Amino acid sequence: LTLEPYFVPNFLNLADLYRLTGRDVEGEMLLRRALEVAPDSGDAHYALGLLMVRLDRLDEAVEQLRRATEFTPEEPHYIYVHAVAVQTTDDIADAIMILDEGLSRFPENRELLFGAAAFSRDLNDLDRAIGYARRLVAIDPSDPQSAAFLRELESQKRQ
């Protein structure tokens, strides 16, 4: 950081080291400095969002993860993590909406499809969950986990 004080990956790597050594408070300060240097860094917002999750500051986590998806729209994993954070705040319907928006851009992303299927199941919307699961199976018919998940959902619907 002394040699390259504007290189965001340096901030992220040191903050991750702080995380590994139980120094999240220092990591938070470092990530906030990274965002002063590069306020549009999706990676820095993502790292800060994960830190907020670990610190159980979920409202801040959701906001940082939302910004990560805004500034790094090409990263579907950030969309998934944002949706999981929203779901954790007991807003499953909004989490599904976030995943659906992501699926409009990444229609064959397995992580987004699985999340949407699981959250729909949690809302007891089995028809919708089955639809997502069928899309998962269509992407890779040889995947035993997707096929088993679809069978489980269809079995629940028959009950």
C-alpha cells in the first residue's frame, strides 16, 4: 500500500489477511479506505459486504452487496450473494426478484437457478421452484444433484 496506495487489490488482500487473523475491525477500516480511493470498485463493495455479514450488520451488508452488483454487473456470483443476504433478512420474495433479474442476464447460471429454485421452495411456490429446477436439469442432464433436486420438488408437489 505504501508503494501503490491506489491499487485496490492491495487493500482487498490485506483486508483478507486481517479476516484470517481475526482482525475484522482493521479490515473494515481498510476496505472503507479502498472505497475512498475507488468508490466504484465492485470488488471492494463485495468484500465489505461479506465483512458486514460476518459482523451481523445485515442492512449494511445488503447495501454493500447491492453496490457490488451495480459496479460489477458481469459477475453473477455477486448477484447470488446479494440475494442470499436479502433472504437472510427474511425477504425471500425480494431475494427471488434479485435472482430473476440476474437470470435475465445470465439465463443458464446454475448458482442463480439453484438459489431461485430453493427460495421459491421456501416460499412454498413449488410450481415456480420446479420451473427453475427443470432449467437446471436442461443445462446439464447428467448432473445427479440437479436431477435429485427436481425429483424432490416434484415429490413435494404431489403430497
